[in-house]
Amino acid sequence: MLYKNIKKKVFTKIIIALDYSNEKKALNLIKILDPQIYKIKIGKEMFFLLGIDFVKKIINLGFKVFLDLKLHDIPNTVFKAIISLSKLNLWMISVHALGGKKMMEFAKSAVSYFQKKPPLLVAITVLSSLSEFDMQELGIFNTINKQVLLLLKLSQKVGLDGIVCPGNSVKYIKNSLKKNYKIITPGIRLEESSLNDQKNVITPEQAITYKINYIVLGRIITCSKNPLQVLKKINSLIMK
């Protein structure tokens, strides 16, 4: 396992997104990861393909799982969706902040039904694939930073545990963060990497500078010919 004996504490920690279309490839990556160091994100693709049994399998291997379904529906539907997951020992669940205050309140209420320790509940603010032009097409005329700040404040009023937001927005919202409020940032790229469909990206070094709690590594790892080498490089950068 990579960095099995790491003892140095780091502020920014890594979540690995299992962006695969089949179970075998996902488990091949899991085999080289230490659950004491890395947390796992399971999104819509793998959840729709493999369902709750796959989530249980990853949890039983000792990993903390972020189930990133980005729930966004009427409050009662989101409430029932979260309760349907209450037998799982999940670490984190996501909902869309644009679902509104009441939807987030219902989601917060639902996590209390979990049989074990309730999972962290985080709000998706602005997707890292969106530009301000994309937002304007949707009728949102705030800048990305202002929109993230608006949704951050709303999620904090509801009592959620953190937000998912583009890395470049973090420095803009830092002064509005409550103590222990978590920041999770996708769209992490090494400087030489392709941006793909991500428009708002940062490097691991920037994540350290912004004091982001968790960075999500997806295709930068899963599409790599040598994921161990990429992880080794990123670990060396965030432990500086």
C-alpha cells in the first residue's frame, strides 16, 4: 500500500473518486490504497452500476466513503432518499445547495436516522465545470465567487458540515467560514495535466495555500497509466 507508514499530519487530505465503469478496475485501484490515508468517493456512475452492495464492499475494506449523489429534489424526496441509506456506515453525503434551505433542512434531519455515527452532510455550490457564462445561461448573474459565498452562508444557517466548491473560490469565502466547516474541492490538476471538462481547477500546492480540507482526485488518478506515481507526486506536494 502506498505510504502505509505516513505519520506526518497534513492539513489537506485526499479523497479518491472511483471514476470507473466496472468494479474490477475500481477494486484494482483500491488494493493499492491505505484506508488510513485515503477516503473514497463513490459517485453516480458506480452507484448506478453497482448499487449499495458495492458501497458496502468498500466500507467493509475499511475505507470511509463519501457517497456523492448530489441529491437535488423536493425536500421530502431528498429526506426519504437519505433515510434509505441509513443502514450504511457512510462518512459523507452530498446535496445540492440550489435545492434550497428547506431541502437542506430535511436532509439534515434525515441523517439523524443513521444507525451508527451520522455522516457529514455537505452542500454542492458551483460545479467546477461551470464558467460564469454557463451560469448566466441558467439565469444566475452572480460571479462564481459570490454564488459560492451565498450558498455557503445558506448551508451554514441550516447546520450542514461543509461545502463542495471550486478551489479558486476558497480564498474569497474563508472569512465567512465557521469553525470546523469543511471545504471539499474537486478539479485538482498537476500543472502539466489536461483540463478536460473542468474549467475551474487548482493545483495541489494551491490547495495547501488555501487550506482546503479535502481535495478530490478523480481522472488524474483513474485515467493515469501509473496512478501510484501520480499519488506519490501529489503526496509530496501536499506534505511540503
